[in-house]
Amino acid sequence: MKQTILVVEDDQMIRNLIRLYLEKNDYQVVEAADGEEAKETFLAHYPCLIILDLMLPKMSGEDYCEWVKEQDSEVSIIMLSAKTHIDDRISGLQMGADHYMTKPFNPDELIANVEAVLRRTGQYCQKIVCEGLSIMPRKGQVLLYGEDVFLTSHEFKLLYLFMQQPNIVFSREQLVDELYPNAEKTVLDRTIDAHIKKIREKIEETTASPKRIQTVRGMGYKFVTS
């Protein structure tokens, strides 16, 4: 599954260049040309990482960075700016940026920095969407047709595991290992069934005939996508 990166840059030529290099390296790219558009794009996609120009129309990059951190304090940001003074670098990093690069920049160096940041922060950053059901690991949030679904931590972990690998069958033993490492499996097999039952009650139209999390007789469970 591709990681999503938001490029916030008012210069279209620079945006196109960054997009080209990111897509070449198998990232999914969304774009914004000003701060207000960047807000809407962030909320629509919850990207893994933001490449942020500081000199933006409608809203400064600094103000946008502050807004992003209010939405999600863990989101990764690489600042890309013509501001080269050391005070600007220090200020950007103090705001919560993971890295600060100055223009003009080398695209290969930018990609190397993207990869380095995501190795540290990108493991649980993606929003996964499937037929009206969305899970946002960074925010610990699940939405069903735009409405919040409240899950326990174990229910959330199970649903995230399923949605990461749709149509793959997981045995009860595998699910026990995911939730309860080093625990007594013979005691906890039934607990998995109880967790699945609770999740179904919250995300299925009917638990009598579940369409999302299905039982595979004699094997376990799988999350089904059409």
C-alpha cells in the first residue's frame, strides 16, 4: 500500500518536479497551492508526510504547520523554503518539522530525506478507506460513512490488521499473537471470537450476515473487499 505525501507549494513547476520524483519512488501524491487548500487536502487524505513551502499565499507555512500540529501532533513535515538564515531553520525545527531544506534543492536529496523521515515515523500513518469504512491509525479513529465508530484498543488493532491486508485469512492463533504475545492461546481463542463479535456489531449492517469481516470455516477470519 502506497504512502501518501502532501506537497504544499505555490510554484506549479516545483510541485510538478516533486510529484515526478515522489511518484517515481512509488509514493502517492496529493497537492495544494496555498494554505487554505492545504487544510482541505490534509483533512481529506491524512497524509503520512507533508512537504511544506513556508512562503505560501493565503496562509503562511508557519501558521499552516501550527494548524497541522493541532490536528495531528505526530504528522511528519519536511519544510522546503527559500529562507536560508539559521534562525529560520531553528524556528522551523522548533515548530515540529522533522527536517528543513533550503531552495534550490536537489530532488534526489529530498527523496532521501523523505525516506529517512518515513522510516522513523511512517509505520502507522495512513488512512485506509474501504466502502464507507475509514481507519486512521495516527488519530486512533474509525469512521463509518463519516460517523465515529468507538472501538476498544484491541478492537482497533484487529480492524487495522484486517484492513491492512484485505481478503487474507487470519487464524485465531495469528490474531492471538497479534493482541496477546506470549499469552496462553488455549485460554484466549474464545476472546478473539468475542472481539470479532463486538467489531461486527459496530461496523456491519447485520451481524447475522456480516459482509466485511467474514468467518472462514475451519480457518479463521478475513476482511472482505469487493
